[in-house]
Amino acid sequence: MCGCPVRRRCRSRSRFFHAPGSQAWESHRILYGYIRYPNGRSIDEALMLMMLAPRSFTREDVVEFHCHGGIMAVQEVLQLCLAQGARLAEPGEFTLRAFLNGRIDLTQAESIADLVGARSPQAAQTALAGVQGKLAQPIRQLRSTCLDILAEVEARIDFEEDLPPLDEANVRSRLGQVLTEVQQILATADQGELLRAGLKVAIVGRPNVGKSSLLNAWSRSDRAIVTDLPGTTRDVVESQLVVGGIPIQVLDTAGIRAATDRVEQIGVERSRKAAQAADLVLLAIDAQAGWTTADQEIYDSVRQRPLIVVLNKSIWSMCRPRFRSSRRSSKPPPPDSKASTHWSRQFWRSPKPDCKPPTSTSPSISAKPPP
């Protein structure tokens, strides 16, 4: 079953909903019947729910038809409602009417939009808490405290001779507590924005360092084409993930190099733009090839962004060593044949001594941010 809400004035009897028997047409009572055209032809067997003002979401008269799911039945019921004088609601109109009629406040209205657009269970739970007024309640309490302080100060000004002196220390203490609580509420804004908008993560690096394989392993799908030929990826490939309750948009980019092919040049330019627009950059390095001049150039171009270096195709990939953020050191490993070993010692800590090379040739993340 699916709900088909239609806003219209409730009358004593519907023109196109026919309820058999002697069912009571009352507010908040579900009626069973048939939706029919004026000529008597039935469209669907459905349920109707009347919600008379002010006991509705918008505090106005509302009628809901619950018909069978499917394109044709819902579309025919909708067209029949429009023919009887109803109109399609504008985007967010029900929420707007609820706000204008005092049913919800502005924080709840914004939380409804966040709930509709939530992309993870944690984001939905946070938005639902806002719909239930858990964000507005502390704000109302702070406002009430401020009004009490203001009234006390104004009373001392207007009736200075009739009232005892103002306890300035108490007023400062209460205002300080209000300021602290306001700062605590504002501190949650970044977390809410993170749950709402998510993160954009760009995987960049030289051609054929395993960027596409990394994307496929992370998303557990064959999202990107993987071959041994450098430059296989020519455009930005996106994958939507949820990591730790946070929506993540992962971008697999074309390998950055001095390309001569026009199509590959466009892909490289898009890769550079994606790296600069990303919230986090994963710089993939081929551990077998070591640190190269091309890696140095790419590193210099993205070092100002939040960065995690991923050592790919490494014999240590099964050891899960902890990665020390490269932002603590502005100097990458020297470009020599032993760069991979040197870098492991510089950036990694606590590797397991009994690690063995992985049996699988599939690449995996060999570096990870600290917990």
C-alpha cells in the first residue's frame, strides 16, 4: 500500500470515494471503500483517512487516500483528485503550512528537510531528534533565562528605590553559563553538517598505482575498470559509500601525468580539480616502484589539502600497520630505490614482525589514519 495525500476541504461525503455499509465518516477514522470515476468505473480498492483541523500535521483539513502501490493506480487517483479541484502541493508546502500555522518551529522544519535527504541511519536519527524538538528545547530554555535576566535588570532600572541592589556577580555567572551552553550547541554544527552533507574523498596518483582497484575494494564492487595498462581511467568515477555513519563520495580519478592524448589531458585536468575540491585526498603510491619524481610533483600539488598517503601493492598490506599522518612532516621520502622501506620506517609504527607477503595479488590499503 502507498499513501497518496491530497489537500482539500473535507465535506460530508466524498464525490469519488464510496465506502460500503454504514461506516462512520469521522476525523481520524479509517474508511474502507473504492475510488471511482463519476461514471461509476472503479479505479482501486483503497482506504481513506480524514484528519480535520487542527488535528493534522498542517493544522488544516487533510484527506489521505491509501491505494495499491504502482504507477497506474496512483496516477489515476491523483488525476481524479486534480479534476475534482485539488492541486499538486509545492515542494515543502506541507511543512511550510505546518510552520506558518504554528505546528512546528523553524528548527523542526529544517530537520524535516534533513530527514528527507538523509543518506545514512545516523543522519536520519539526528534529523529525527530535531523533528522531535530536541534541538529547539535547549534554545527555548536559554531564551527564557536571558529574558529573566533582562527583566531583572530592567526592574532595577525602573524601580531602583523600591528594590534591593542588583547582584551583579549572580548576573555575570548566569550569563556565563548561557554563553557556555550556546558554545556547546554551536560545537555540534560541524558534526551535523558532516552527517548531512558527507565527505568528498578523491583518490589521486600516478597511472597504474591501483587507484581503481582501491575504489573497487572499498566499495566492494566492480565500479571502475581495472587493467594493467596505464591510463585506463580517463574520467572521474564516483561511488557512494557510508563509513562510520558518514556519507562518503569516493572519486576515482585519472592518473596524473604529462599526457599527449587530448582525451587523457582532459581527464588529468579533471583529476587535479577533483583533488582541490575534495574534503580529503588519498594519494596512492606504488610501493613496488618506490617514490618517484612524479609522486613528488603530485604530492606538492595536494599537500595543502587534508591528505592520507596510501602505500599500495605492498608486502606489508596484510599487517595493518598504523599510519602516522603525513601532515606532521612536510618532507616526503627521498626519491631513491629504497624509498619504500625508508618511508615505512618514517611514517609507520608498530609493524608486526611476523608479517608475510599477501597471498593475493589484489591491492589493498596499506596505510590508514590513526584511530
